[in-house]
Amino acid sequence: MNNLIVSASPHVHSGDSVRRQMLNVIIALMPAFIVSVLAFGKGVLIITAISVLSCVLFEWLIAKFLLKQQPTITDLSAVLTGLLLAFNLPSNLPFWMVIIGALVAIGVGKMTFGGLGQNPFNPALVGRVFLLISFPADMTVWPVPQGWSTAYIDATTAATPLATMKQALQEGNQELLSQLPSYWDMFRGAIGGSFGEVSAIALLIGGIYLLLTRTITWHIPVSILLTVFCFSGIAYLCGVQGAANPVYHLLAGGVMLGAIFMATDYVTSPMTPLGQIIYGIGIGFIVMVIRFWGSYPEGMSFAILIMNGVTPLLNLYIRPKRFGEKK
């Protein structure tokens, strides 16, 4: 005898899952991870391992003993948070700072709000910004890429292209401008910075994979990149102090990493295509305001977190019409 089963919608299942989505993003991060290991050496492996293991451990402990919930570390969301946190750190950061960043990312950025699907801010960026504010000296010292032989703690360091460019343009120092890396160096990853953000080509390969697997849509990455390009291009043509060629602004710093992997987080970004476009434009605008007039040469993390806070408003006021609703 066949029983009639009545259940709430949706009645069609795509076969997708949280674990599968997380795995797709992890796979997409691998080209950038491989490039960073080849550029910065053992420090990348050490930082990444500590970050991932710490995030998984803290999520398990908090869920098990504080929230009294069944731990959900098998969905790979904690692994992804650990990877993204590591990608936003210099490869010579002391290991105990990485552990603190992981604790803040999981304990404050994620589990405080109830865990996966309920956090209003990107957990990895919460951890990264906490470290940047708490340990600014360590978080702004960038190893020079010297291949696999690059030391972990005692690596040779230098300023990032964005910091060098901002100083050179403000001072009108042509000699310093001549020392900036080429577009090709930034494209392939031969520059200093957070190790996950240095290779534009590797990040773009990962972004294409995410688009092909429909893990993300084009709305957020394209709107961020176009806004950065247009804003910096107009500022460059108008002679705004600190403005450089717009291509340089796209390739330098965390724009690519943020636009493709951080801002597209399902939980903290808007649900509708129009909301996502407005969200992306807001991020791109805030990034360039910080780069031109802020104290930091880079502003991607702050821009994403600010727009994470705007996401509930975008979801509230930009909603699709219900079926049968009058326009």
C-alpha cells in the first residue's frame, strides 16, 4: 500500500548540499594555494594547517560543550573558514596569533550567532580584522616571495605594492614608483601580501570553476570589479592624489580574493540578483574610498564587513514579487 506523504515545499531536490558547496569552494582555492606555497614556502603550509585545525577544533568544542549541539564539522564549513582566514594572513605570522584569529572567527564570528547559516558577518574576515587591529605590526609585515626556500619566521619582508604605491604617489617619489612590480608579477603572484591574494590568475581560475559549477553567480564579483575599475579610472583621469592605473587597483591587494571568495558567502550576502549588484557596488565603492583617503592602503576586509551589515536591509527592501502578487 502506497502512503500519501504530505510535506512542505520545496518538492524538487537538486541533489546539492552544504558539504558539496563548501567542497567546491575549497577546490577553487587550490590554484591560489599551490601558487602561494611555491612563492612563500613552508610558512604557507604551517599557517594553513594551524588555521584549519584550530577552526575545526574550536567549532567542535563550542558546539559540543557550550551550545550543547551535535557538532557539524563534517559539513566542511569550518575547514573553509580556516582556509579563508589563512589566505588573508602573511605567511610569517606567529602561530599563536593564527590560533587567536581562528578562535575569534569561529567563536565570535560564527558560533555566537548560532552557527552556520545564522552569522551576519563573514567569520574569516571577523578573525582577520581582529588580528589586524590587535597586532597591526605583525599583520602588516609581508614576506618577499623567494620560492620554497623562503623561511617561516625570519623571512625577508617588504611593503605590499599598494602600500608602496600609496606612499610614492603621496610623496611624488618617482624612484619609488619605478620599484613597483609589473602587471605580470601581480598576475602570476610574484609580490608580497597576504599569501592567498597575490596571484590574480590563480584566483580567476578558481572563480571560473565556481561559476561553471554554479556555486556562485556573476553578480557580486563582476559588480565589485567593475566598480573598482570605474571608480579608480575616473579618479586617475581626474588626478586624485593616490589614484593609480585602474588595472593596478584590480590586481594589487585583496580585491580578487575578496570579490570571488569572501563577498560571495551565501549567508552574509543578499539573496536577490539586484541586491547582490547593489551589495557589490557598495563594496567596490568603500574599498576605493579607503584606498584613496583612509589610513590603510587596503580596505577590502572592512568594505565586505560593512556591506555584510547592510545585507539584511537589501533582503528586506529588494525582494522578488510573490506569485500572484500585484505589481
